Amino acid sequence: MNNPPKLARKILEWFAGAAFVEDLLGDLDELFFIHLKTKSTIVAKLLYWRGVLSLLFSYALKKRKEKATASPYSNTISLGLLQNYFKVAVRSLYQHKYFSILNAFGLAVGMSVSLLLLSLISYVQTYDDFHTNRENIYTIISERTEGVEQASWASAPHVLTDKLKENPGVKEVVQINSAFREEVKLPQGLIPLRGYYVEPNFLEVFTYEITQGNARLALSQPQHIIITESAARKIFNSTNVLGKVLELANGDLMEVGAVMKDHPINSHFSFELLVSFASLPPAQTSLSDQWMHFDFQYVYVLLRDRPTITEFQTYLDKISAENYKDLPVKVAFEAQHLNDIALGPDLRRAIGPKWEASGIIVFAIIAAMILLPACFNYTNISIARALKRAKEIGLRKTLGGVRHQIFFQFITETVVITFVAFLGALLLFYFTRSEFQKMLVASNALDLSLTVRMATYFLLFALGTGLIAGLFPALFFGRLNPIQALKNKAHKGASAMRVRKVLTVFQFVLSFGFILTLVVFSKQYRYSLNFNFGFTKENIVNVTLQGTQAQQVKNEFSKLASVQAMAMSSQVMGLGYNNTWIKDLAGDSTEVAQMFVDGNYIPLFGLTLLAGTNFPEETATTEKFIIVNEEFVKSDGVAVADAIGKTYRVEDQDLQVIGVVKNFHFAPLRYPIKKFFLSQQSGKIFIRTPESKHRRCLCYVY
């Protein structure tokens, strides 16, 4: 084609920047067509390229660029210009009050939900941040595989600590046992206390402030404890309790060896007492050399240098391979950083509150589905106002305004209205914060008060929302042709109409998606409430005995007209269980879930007996019987009826199957039903009441 080379023109325009070069391009084009009359097309284009290259390094173009830079219409954004943008934005929003109020309200509602999410994220990120050594602290979690069943545990076997101490990259290894479940005897009754058995080096790894006593000495001696100030006030009405003795419900005496300040609530540890590891009951210490014992045992390590984590993980893999090769269960150990515990996956036997990342992501999606329609609504309304703003933009461009100035003007306008909406969202946040916190699990481990970190997140979020909402209107108005704008034809362009349609459709898609999500969540919630767990759960009250004699409690409750039936168990149905190892006659071992109950448990919860009978009346031989579930029988490969009378060995005791119950969910729904049996013993009492008297019974019990 006999036209000047387009690439050469674009290079000159790009290099010139804001400098005016239309006259230079005109001269080059004129010379190009003159050369075409006497020379070939190739020669004419080469001469055009030579002219462009000579201009790129010419003094004339350099001066033009300097002049353009010094121009008040250049690319430089001065403070005065920003102030002008702000004033114009405020005046424009004030002039169009209804437009401003409508958009501010929509953005405020959408932003308020996001502020709740940001407040949660900003606080959860501070979990365990108060520990001085936090960068190098890891806990050991266990990935257990038995057959086709896989489970992740927060606990690890006690015997692992000896192996870890042999690693030169490990500075400290500390064990924590969460089996402390005791009550303190006081004149007014029994008071339950939360605590852990810990080793003497616990406070060398974790940071807590000791106000009285010698912490290491206290944790080195049997029957000694460190007590928090709040627990000291609860028990002794004073914090000067050094040397005082606590009498536990089981008869043990514990001497206060040190006093510490209450720990911050943003911690996965939650305790009132730290008990010396030397005070651990014999039932726990007897299992310390077993690689198969995981219950209540947690292992933390302090590494010498964080980059050694890769080598340390390799060391853990080696330990797993060496010690589980001949065992029926395969275990892989993994190092989990201290700051990843609160936001990590929900592990079995986990201590402290959990804020799983998956749940936060779902919440973030919901917040985005509320906020984005508000942003697109602002975009659509802004473009719909193109008719009213077109002449303004055309006049500005005619008087010398350039595209980036128009762009920044509209971005500023959007940011201003977004910050107005942010104030409204902040007000809604303060009104809804407490109710939102009550809806969350472990709400007592949250503090959503405004902090510097949270305020920073909020401001960045408001700025980001303003940029998202105003980006397209700013680009749209910045590209308006001044001639078309002055003729009121800016809003009639095919591209503008097409973009508006796309944005409108996308806004409807988001809104529909949000409504659909709400419907799905609502149905899922109703489904979970009405799900058939395999047992009756309505009008049943759970009461923890806390050391009180079971028969005494049953006698008192039996006097209430609102109590229809009572039963005893060691766990809350549907929430947890204990694990134990069971052997068949062939000597094969397998891990089984168990729960201790009494003879009233099965009829109270409406469990279905498929074969056999319920537990007999309490006799000296009662503990020799168990009732198993369908999964137990299925895994043994026998018929339900044939399971009756079979004998298994549990902890050096022979247990005979007396009955088989239909499968039911004895653990949370996210866990599959596994082998399970019921044995007789008490720990918690369950009361069934008529629906009409349920509230009255609750008032009496609590």
C-alpha cells in the first residue's frame, strides 16, 4: 500500500509523549507522497523512517517535550490539581444528591458485610503472635492411615519427643498433655478448671508473664501448678496465692508454685492452670512408649533456624518410615507452623478454636456477591448519566483537558463517594458486630474491636472498592470525543451501549447467583437441622456431672415431673468419642471408637437394636458386655446375627458382644461412620423432657 508506515508514526507519537507533533507528522507525510512521484514505494518508506529516526534525536523534539512537561496540562499530578479534583468531585456529588445517596447506600450495605469479614481475618491473623519465638515454633501433626480410612490428628505420640531431641536443628522439644479434667473443692462446691500438663521448658518456648514464683521449678516438681491471676481470684479471691494448696475432687493436692498473668484470648491455648508433667496420672505415663497412643498428647518444637524446616520435615518422614513399617496403622508426621494452627484445617483432637480457611473463603465469596452488584450498579448509573456529563467533558477537553485528567477526576469522584459509603458501612459494622460475633464458633476467643491493623485493612478496602467501582466510568468518560460530547452524541455510540448491556447482564448474573447461593445455603442449613443422625435428639438435656455421684444426681432429677427418662454416657452424642484398640480371637488388632453408657442409653436416644439385647441390669459382670454397630460387624465379615456372642479383647479384658445396633452418627457429620461399640460406664447424664416442659427443666438444671 502507498501509505506512510504506521509503525514509524506510532513510535514517534509514543516517544513524543504529551508533546505536540501533529505538524511534524504532517510534514513527513507530505514528503512521503512527493518521494512517491519520483522514487519507488520502498525507497519512499525508507526515507520516511530516516526522517522519523532523525526527529527522535533532534533538539526540536527535545524542547517540545520539555515544554509539554512544564505545561499545566501535562501528565504531572500536583497537589493543587488533586485538591481541585476533590473540590469538583464534592460539588458534583452535592449537585446530584439523589444519585450520590443511592450509590452511597448501596455501597455501604455491600461494604458492611466485607468489613465484618475483614475484622475477622485481621484478628485471626494475630493468633499466637505474642510469643517471642513464634517464627521458629512448630507443632507436630499426624496423618494416620488405617486401611482405606485416613485422618489428620493434631496430636502425636509421646515417644516421638525422644527422637526429635536427637535432631541438631531442634533447640527445644516440649510436650503438652490435655488430659487435665479436674474440679477444685471449695466450700460452695466444685469448680471446674481448664489446664494442661506441661514440661518444665514450656515457658522457654512460649511467652507468658510470670508475676510470682519460679516457673521452671514449679513445673519440675510433682503436684505443683502455675495458676493464672483470674483463676486465683476465682478460687482464693486474691492473686497472692504463692504456696497455697488446691484440693481436687479426686483427692489430689496441688501446690501453687507460680502465678502468671492471664494469657491473651488470641491463642490456640486456653487454660487456667499449668500442671507439672511429673503430676501426670499413671494411666497416661504407662502409654508413653507406645507409637500407637495419640490421645491428649501434643508435641511442639522450637527450631534453631526457620530455613531448616525442609530438612526437619525430611527427618520426620524418616522417623515415620522407621517406626511404623511393622504396625497396622501408617502415620506420617508433619510440621505445622504456630501461626498456621488457627487458620489451618480442622484436625482431630485439636485444641483451641479453629477458623478454617475454607470457611473464610466461602464467607468472602458471599461478601463479594453482595459488594460487586453495588459496584456495578454505580458503574451503570454513572454511564447512564453520560448525557448530562457529556457537555461538561467536551468543554473540559476543548479547553485543553487531556484524557488522564478526566480519568483522575472521575476516579476521585468515585473514591469520595466510596469513603462516604465507608462511613455508613462503618456505622453498620458497629451495630452488627456483636451479633455477627455471636454467630461464630468460639466467639469468646474473638475481639473485633478496632485496631491499627484492622483500620489499615478497612481503609485499603475502601480505596480498592472506589477504584473498582470508578475504573470503568473513568475510562469511559476519559475516552469521549469532545466534538461528539458537545453534540450530545456520546451516549449513543454502539460500543457504549454494548458495554452498558454487558455490565447490566453481569450485574443481574451476580444478583441471581447471590439469591441462588442464599437458597442453597438455606436448604443446606435446613437439611442439616433435619438430618437423620440415627438417634433422637429433640428435648434432651446434657448435664456434666463434674465429680458428683451419678446415683445422687439421678435421684434428684427423678423427683422432677418434667423429666421423662435419664441415661448416662461418657461423651455427647454426635460430637465425639474415645479410641481404643481391640483384638479378635485370631489376635488381629484394629482401632475402634467407643463410648461408655448405661442401660438406659439405647432407649433414651432411640437407637435401633438389629440383633441381641440391651445391657442387662447392673451386676458385677456388666462391664464384660459390649454392643457394636453395623460397621463393626461388616468389617469383621460376619452376619449381624452371627456377631452375638463373639468375644474381643480390649485392654487386657475380654468383652462379649451382646447386641448390634443400626449405624448412627456418633461423631460430627464430616467424619464417616466407623467401627464403634458401647460399653457400660458413666460420665455425663442425659435427660429427656416433654417439649412443653423443656424450658422449665433447663431452668432447674442450670
